[in-house]
Amino acid sequence: MISTLERGIKQVGVVAALLLAAIAFNAYVPVQHNPLRPLSLTDPIGLATPLKLSRLKSDFDQCYSLLDRASVEYTALSDDSGTERCPLERPLTLDQSNYPYSVAPLKMTCATTASLFVWEQEVVAPAAEAILGEEVDRILSYGSFSCRNIAGSSNLSEHGKANAIDIQGFRLADGRVIDVRQHWREDGEFGEFLDEVHGGACQLFSVVLGPDYNAAHADHFHFDMGGSSICR
């Protein structure tokens, strides 16, 4: 009987210790590193950010709520806005975020849009200021939704799910243009900037591909929120 009572007391003690540890963790660990705290798209990027963004792939209501709170302007589309071969689930068109895009409107999933917004705000803007001393005026893109297979494959591309975007380059406020094909791995500030925004994207998107991946990506970065995990 005493043995059973002792075991019960120890178990209660362990549960209490774990509960107190969880409370302390939740209270003192910064929100960007804490997977227990809710996501805000205006939080700094931290250790928990990739997990939180990944959860949005299946939580459409939460994702749209986060876009609203971050003042991202979008138009929600019906599910029939895809095609028979490329059906879409609760897609949107991005109307206005931090930057205009050379291809508009961009039709994407909410999770891809959320990750793109965080990338703009927490990666692109600070990198432009720190490395270039200039603001980005426009992001040059090859677009997002395209009902097609992966190049050289019979598998549907994440573009066919409105789950990806291709970034060709950036136009700065002073008129200069940073081009992925021309300036990738180039010595100097343009090459440094591209390396920074590529590496920052790897913290936010499931898949990030660039010129180092293969010849098909020699002139752009591919970002998607698919099921794989690649940073190249």
C-alpha cells in the first residue's frame, strides 16, 4: 500500500514539474522561438517560425485571419477557380503586400502567401537596407499558379497547386535591377543580397530552389509550401 502511495505521489510530482516547466517555457521563451505561442506574421523569424507556417497549410481559417491582422490585401477565390486537372482549395489572389510584383495578380494558397509576406518583411526589407542601403521598389516574378508538371517529370508541379512562386529579381528605388541569372554568386553587394534573401527563404518555405539546384532554375528562385524539404 505504501509502495503504491509513493508511486502515486512521485507521478503527481512529475506531472506537476512538467506542467510548471511548460508554463515557464511558454512565459519566458520569446514568441518567435516558442511553438506553443500563436503565430503573428509580423513576429521576427525564430526557431518556431517554420513549424508555425507549416501548420497553416491545413488551417485555412487561421491563415486567412493572420493575413487580415497583418493588413495583407487579397481576394479570396472559390474552389472552382482552378482547373479540372489542377483543382484548388481555398486559393486567393494577392492584391497588395509589402511590395508590388511584376506579374499580377498572383494566385496562390494562403500558406504560400503568408510565408511570402514574412519573407518580404523580415528578409528582403532588412537585407536591402543593410547590404544595399536602398529600398526594394518592385519584386520581379515569373508568376505563381500554372497548371503544369515539374520540368522533365510526369508529376504535377507545386505551381499547379497554386503553392509556389518564382522570383526573377528585384528593382530598387534608385532604378537598379538585381537579376538572379546575372548576379547570383557574383562578388559584390548584388550577389550578397541574393544570397541573403535565398537563405532567408529557406527558413520560411518548405522548398527553395535556385541556380545551384539545376539549369531549369538558372534565372530564378523557386519557393513553395509543398510536402518536401529542400534548400538549394
